Amino acid sequence: MTEPLPQADHLLKAERLECERDGRTLFRDLSFSIVPGTLTRVEGPNGSGKTTLLRILAGLNDNWSGQILWCGQPRHRHWDAVRRNVLYLGHRPGIKGVLTPMENLQALVAGRQAVSRDTLAQALAQVGLGPWTHVPCEHLSAGQKRRVALARLLFADEPVWLLDEAFTALDVDAVAAVERLLADRVRDGGAVVMTTHHQPALEDMARIRLGHGTEDDQAGAVANAHSEVPGG
């Protein structure tokens, strides 16, 4: 279980972030806050740094400058708390083909939560993987592999979720189920930051908009960045 968080008006706050990749500035002077009970979508063309930004927020990319605060304090002073309270799911499923969905799910929660095998089985059944619980994931489709990772969200208690292309390879019913899950999470006070090429049927999304870079831009081209909140 996660621990009670310090009182602050935000969970994560970025101040004047700048990031370069391969000699090209992805974004600079980027500032925003992630507060409880909000869904934030990171938007921008391919190559503008959406995945990079999520990885920076998750602490998986050190190639940046600026400052990130966790509950009002410099994040680097509270890494243990950040790791316990921030859940990151990348655009790749992040599962091992030789392991079954049950074994992969056990690995995903190891060291983070005490979750019973029955709870894991129920989560897999809820995402439609009941008959494949003990089948090695190398035999599953791309959509089924994505569902293994998304089953993690059904019992995740971290207050911040960072989701990179969570809707990839999902059918219409699965997309709708994920949308409901995210809406419920935000309604319960959680914060979700996501990238997606899908247009989610969700209301009151805040937006972090990255600029006009593409993967083939010339070195030195700048993707200007800004953030927006509903009604702002």
C-alpha cells in the first residue's frame, strides 16, 4: 500500500523543463502541475517528446534540465516515495513472453503491493484473459499482451499513473473498459497523465501540448511547449 502523501497543491510539478535528443531540442521552458483528481493528456506530433516527457516524470530519463517537484519538494530528495507512488506503463507491454499472464502480473507488482493470487486471477479474468492465465505470453496476440499490462491498473493504488499509449492494440470493447477505468480513477482522486493517438471519450482533460517537431526535423529545430487546463 502507498503511504499518506504530504499536504501539497500538486503531486508532480515541472518547472522550466528542457530536453534535447540527438542534438535537437524536443521542448524547453515547459512548466505544468499534476494535481489529484485530474486526467492530463500529453499531445504533439511524432517526435515532439511525448514519451520522453513521461519517462522524465517517471524518473527513467536523466537527459533534461529544469526542476521537478514531488508534493512540493525537490523530487530527487524523495525517490523512495516517488517510486512507491508513481506507476508507469510504457507503450510496449513490458512483459516476458516465456512467462504466463499470471507470472507477468506477479512480477509487475513484486515489491510494490501485497496482492493475493486470487486478486490477480480476478484482474486477468476482468480483462478477458481468464482462459489464458497460464499460457505463455509468447502465444498471445498483441492485444492480449497489452491486456496483461493493463490488468495491473485494476488494483493499482499509486496516486499517479503515467500511461504511454495505453489503448494500443485494443479492440473497441477493451478501449471502452480502459476509459471507464481512467474515469473512475480520476473520480476517486487519482491523477493520470497519458499519451494516446486515440481520442478518448473522457471529459475535462487537461492538456500538455508539445510543439511541432517530427522525427525527421533538422537538428536544432525547437518544439515549443505549453500546458493547458480545462477552462484555462
